[in-house]
Amino acid sequence: MKSLEQVKPGETVSVVRLHGEGPIKRRIMDMGITKGVTVFVRKVAPLGDPMEITVRGYELSLRKADCAAIEVQ
């Protein structure tokens, strides 16, 4: 398995598991990123932070630290 931060732009992946503690995990889930959801990586900033993804029909920018807590396949 790999984390969302390792996914290249243009790839579509599925969320397997969320790591992290209470508030961080809760915030990620509140953004619509839950187990089983499909995530498309649209683009990554030149320095790698943040990443722009499409999830549940809307665009979302996530910090690399947050992406590291999302396990995908």
C-alpha cells in the first residue's frame, strides 16, 4: 500500500484506510475522504505541497502531511 502523497498527477486511486489521531482524522473525513472513496490527483504544486485532488465531484487542496495519513491502492 502507499499513501496519497506518493500518487502521481493523473492517477485515480481508492482510499483504503485513514491514519492519524482524532482531530486530523476527523478533519479529513469531514472533507469527504472516507474508506472506499475514489480520489483523482489533478495536480501537485511545483514544490510538492499542496496537492489538488478531485473527490466526490469537487476539487480539494491538501497539504502533504495530510496526504501522508491517507492510505490508498
